[in-house]
Amino acid sequence: MSGAPPSAGSEAPLLAPSGPLALLHTSPAHIPVFDALRDKDHPGLIMWHFVAEELLARARREGPDAVADDVRTLLGEAVADGARAVLCTCSTIGAVAERTDAAVPVLRVDRPMAAAAVAAGRRVVVLATVASTLEPTVALVEEEARRAGRTVEVRTVLVDGAWALFEAGDTDGCARAVAEAADAVTGADAIVLAQASMTPAQDLTSTAIPVLSSPRPGLAAAARTAERQPQPG
């Protein structure tokens, strides 16, 4: 497990600083994605990155609950460093992170996306490139439906071979595979891209069905939460 040193970006904030917001990732590939979103949408936000790739590998082998203690330790480190909120960007372990008592708010990146999918209509299709992400994402969509007093029908699609492309560094190939799978979906009111790593496919699809991804709305929710927290000391 490793944490990037605290950083607000290479340029001075354009607004009064808010945060710090800690981000827990299971892939270093997410760091530039969220840094770019911060620079565009939240230029005053201070973000710290914690990367623990082994958490996803273990969660895939043994189930998300198997990494609960490690997640608790990482969140404790983030809080000890001064984080005012934590955003977990991994959908597989998001529920584990969210229910951890960390003394600061802990958010999962895909919750706002799930709420938007429920608002879009009754028929939701969840796309994933990792099988371990399907069950947690379906459970999240159903939870948001209950909160909204709605009924949903959730179908799942595992995009075969896409994760292997991502792990091999072929992010463009992964995005194309996900986009093709999204374009093949019929009879849906919303398509959910279950993992943050799938976001580039959103710009490659031609379907008329709304295709939703998690990084932008998830970071926006976390930024608002961090801003509301009292300054330490």
C-alpha cells in the first residue's frame, strides 16, 4: 500500500482551498483522471491519492469483505494525515469502504451515478469488465431505488476480455470493447459503467440510451462533502 504525498496540483488554486480530500484507488491509472477533473471542475480542491492495487486482486479472489481490515487501516492513515473526507474510487470495495468508521465521511464514487441511473428509468443495465464488480454495483442501484421509492429491473453484462486489455495497458482497446458492449444494449433506460476505468468508453458510444460513468459526479459529491467539514484544529 502506498500513498502519494499531499499535493494540490502543479498550479496555484484559483479558488480558496478546500479539502484535503483523500482518494483511495486500486489502480494508479485513476490518478490522472481525477486530477484532470479536479483541475477542470474543482480548482481549489486539495487531493491526496492512496493507491493499493493488491486490494482489488484480493477482493476478486476472496470477496470484498476479505480486505475490510486493510481498507480500515488505509482510511485511518488518510485521516491521521488530515483528510476531511475520503472517496473510494474502486466499485468492488466501495461498500466496504463506505461502511468503515473512519471518523470522517467516506464516500463511494459510484453512488451518485447509481442515483442518476434510477432517476433515468426502471430498466438499468450494468456493464463491468471485472466480474467482482457486478454484484456490488447491482446492490447499489437497488439500494438507490429503494431510497427513491422506485422499482428497477437490473441486468448485467460482463465485457469479456476488456479487463485483460486494461491490465496490458491497452486502455484504448478496453474503451472500444466497452463502447461496443454498450451499443449492443437494447431495452434499457440507462447504462451504468460500473468501474471508473471504463469512463473513456462514454465518449465512444453511439447508443441513444444514456451511458453513465462515476468519476465526475462522484468527485463532485466528495468535494462538496470535504468543503462542508470543519477545518482541523
